[in-house]
Amino acid sequence: MTVRSMWCHFVLLLHLSTTISLGAAEISCRNEDGNPIDWFVLYKLPKFTEEESAGLGLEYMYLDSLTHAWRLSKYLINMTQGGLGQTLKQLYETYESKNNSVAYAIYNDEVPHSKAFNWKKGHTKGFLLLDKSQGFWVIHSVPLFPPFLEDGYGYPATGKEYGQTAICVTFKYDQFTEIDQQLLSYNPSIYNCFIPDIFQDHLPNLQKLCARSRLPPVPPRHLSKLQSAHGETFLHFAKSHLFVDDIYVAWVAQELKTHLLVESWQHSGHSLPSNCSLQYHVYNIHTIETPLKSTFNSINDHSKWCVSKSPEDQWTCIGDLNRAAEQAWRSGGFICTQNQNIYKAFRNLVMRYESCNDSSTLR
């Protein structure tokens, strides 16, 4: 090999190395190998399930855009190697580097280290990280999570007892202008954020929310069509406090034109019965059966999700709000998809649901 050809070979390898490095550095949801992924969903199992001894309350099922069914993760949810830990690692690294080209926000209606509770803020939990190329948005159900960035990754002890869900979706930068509008309707309780001025033109609402400055008027509800980085379509429903109604019955079911089976927290306040008053009905799920053949009742589950009753429609929605009377006045929402693998994974979890005559119905 001549000196010239050796030099060309070296330059080519350097170019490939740089390309691979830049690709790996893209902000995105991460799978349990730490690799970029278009989306993932996880379902943390409750500590107590029927017919089994108590678990740790940290085990979870995992599904992503490269797999086709639930699998029990080899990690626990409090481990940094899991999907949430791998994804959040990017946020901690951004915080430590003080990178002025990256924006982030963490919100939760129950803030870590705080006993204060603001009913005027959204009943919302999530976090996002993005640059001018792309980023991710995580929507979850875990109170007091994640910790403040200066505290590093951790999972709250209070999040062990009940079931919890989380969904992460990777989006190109242009989609965050829509997400910015959705978050305005949410009015989330943000406790860690950094929105540099370079994002002001496209993320004005998020910047105001971060700065806790005066917000512009919001519509009662807003529906956005979002597209993941790899081209998968999602719908996002965001209701403000001005939309005073049960989001499942009054909006989501009627908009999607499908009967819904709903799993939501039934401990707080006045839970709502199954509702068949409108064209498309909403039924409360009573019992969950996992692929591991363990079962648990919805009273042991803090997650918020719903699926089409009919397999023909294939809608799955994961989000923030419960079917409880007092949450008609709270802001929040759902991200919905017709991905057949997500639908099959969640629909097959439904063992019993309550019909509108209060009887219990199998699947």
C-alpha cells in the first residue's frame, strides 16, 4: 500500500468514525443496550400480585420499536442500565456539561423533596430533552420521579407498591413546536429546566413555563398529530383546566370513534363508573393478567392507559389522567397510537372489565 493510499484509507476511517460517533450522540430514547430507539414502553409491575409472593416492586415489562411483545426486563427499574436509566443518562450529561445548544424540562405534579401540591397545575408527569436536530419525550405515571438532576438517577421508594407505566418517543426537532403547544395546555409543574434563547422562536411556551412567566391564553383542548423520528404516527390529546369533563368519555373515545377499556388509579377521590351514555362507551378495567400469568387488580395499579375494546380499531393511549370526578378540573392528556404490537401487548393484559350494569366481564 502506497503512502497516498494509506492516507486515503486513514481519512476514510476517520470520516466513518466521526459519522458513527455523531450518530450515536443523537438525542433519542435508548433501549436496554443503550442504543438509540424510536420508542419504548414499559410497565412496572406492582409489588403485590395474586397467587405469588410479593416482589420487589421494581420489576417491569419492556417493549420497544424493535421487539414485538412484552418481555420481563433483566434489570430493575431503579438500575441505570434499564431503558429509563439509559435515556435519562443523556439528560444528566447535558446538565453537567451546561450545553447551551440543548433544551430540557422535567415536570411532575408531585415534586421530589416537596410537600407542596398545586391543584392549579396539570396532573402531569414527564420529561423531555432536545437539540436543534431531535430529542425525546417521556410521559409516565410515577410521582416524585425523576430526581432533581443534581441528585443523579434514582427511583422513589413510594413508586414501588403500585403498577406504573412510561412511554418514550423520539421526535425530530420540528415536532417539538407541536409539543410546545400541548405543554401549554398541560400547564405542568416544572422543577428542572433549561430552555436556551436559541429555542425561543420555536418553543416560546416551554420557555415561559420554565421561567414561570405569564402564559398566553389556552384553548379548552388541543389535539396534535405527531410523527416519530422513524415516521410512526401518534396523536396527542391535551386538555386544559377549562375543559371540565372526563377526558376518556367526553373526548378520547368519541374522537377515536371506539369503545375504550380504561386502566387508571382508583384510590383518589371519587372514581367514576363505566360510562355508556355517549355513542362510544368507556369501561373500567378490573383485573390485569400479565404474560407471566400473574394477576393484579386495578386498585393496585397507578398507571393511566386505555385500549380499544375492539381489536379492529387497535388504539392504545398512555397518559396522565385518572377516571376520577375531581380530575375533570385538572389539565393533562394522552399520547395514542395504532401500533399493532403496542395494542396487542396492552389489550392482552385485560382480564376483566366492568360493564355499565356493574357486572364484571371477562376480556
